[in-house]
Amino acid sequence: GFYNDNHPHVFEQTEDNVLEREGVKEELKRLQKFYIICTIDKASNNFAFICKKFYVITLLKELGFDTDTLECTGNKTYSPLPNDPDFYVEQIASTLRDKYSITIDDQNMCLPRLFWNPKLHKNPYKARFIAGARSCATKQLNILVNCSLKLLREYFKNYCQTIYNNSGVNVFWSIDSSAQFLESLQSSEAFNLQIYDFTTLYTNLDLKEVDDMIGEVIDLIFSERNKYINICKYDTNKCFFAKK
């Protein structure tokens, strides 16, 4: 084959991990000059090689850039801002420090980046855009909020269970994972299953209405007894309601 003839060092035998071979490292670096190597949506153990120019153009179109002039006008999702990233990072850091006593470490003094993974299960292929990073200015706050929302969800689940016990009506349709769904099938006599995918289900929700509904759930759960959420400083997975 081509690589056997032109790059035989790639197939040098070694007991180490194949990706640790010097020949493989060199070829990967060479490929990275021309392609973006990324995971595939819904199949994260598989990788796609995408032309760098196509990858960047797709990002520019999503962000509202004119791909001919590179002028950024934005769109209904993204708006251009006048200052550099450091300005907004410092704004976030000072707000978290002054209002919530959260100190951001140096590693997290940055903004998340926008990237995309290919959705090869779509016809034609589409892009799933993701704004995220291992480190970012809101990471510590995100962890605390996520922990709090999980606790609220657990209390709301118990509230809905009471409704079910009294009326027989299930008003709670949320699962932690696909494994929980599969477990429920084992105890059900299901003869026919149909699956539907709503491509714009969440993006079409009115954000104000979502905010109002979350507020109602919070008002429902919080009370004189459940007045504060306490989160363990050393293990953010441990949190509970407290009166004071």
C-alpha cells in the first residue's frame, strides 16, 4: 500500500502503544498541517479528518462572519463585542470574587472556545457546535450550579412521585442515563417501540419562558425548611438543603 511503500517507519514493530511510536507521531503531525482531527458526534470512539479550510469556514458562518470580507456582523445567536478576551475574563473574575467569594485560579483565567464535531448520522452531514473547555473562567461556578440543580431535580422528582402516588399520573419524565431507560424496559411489557428525534426542540424554546419555569420550580422546592443549599467544599458531589 501507499504507506508501506512511502512511509515504512510507521509500521515499525514495538511493544509500546502504537500512538507512542516516533514514526506514527511524525505522520500525525504531518496530517495535522492539513486536517482537523476530531471525534464524531454520537460516536466519540471514532475520529474524522476534516479539511482545515472547510472547518474554519464552517465556524465563521456559524458566528456570523462574511467569509469573503471576514467582516463580523453576527446573527441572532452571536454578537460581536468590542474588547479583547482578557477584558471579559477580568469582568467575570471580579464579579465572582466580589459577589460570591469565588476566586479563579490562573489556569482558569480564560474563555471557552467554540469548536464543532461532525454529525455523520445526518444526511447530509451537519455540525454540532460546542462552546467548552477543560479550563475557563466560569468553571468553578458551573460546578456549584450543576451540583445545586441536581439537588433541585432530586427534590422535584420526590414531589412528582407524591403526585403519582395520589393520582396515578406521572408528571416526571427525566432520566439520568440511557441505562436507566433500559432497566425500565425490563420491567415493562413493551411490544412496540418508536423513537423520535426533535432536531430543533430546545433551540425553539422561548428563553424567557424557560427562565420563568425554572423560577417556579425553585420557588416550589425552597421553603423555610429548605432555605439554603450547602455544598461540601472538598467534594462538590455532596450537597444538601439546610434551614440556616
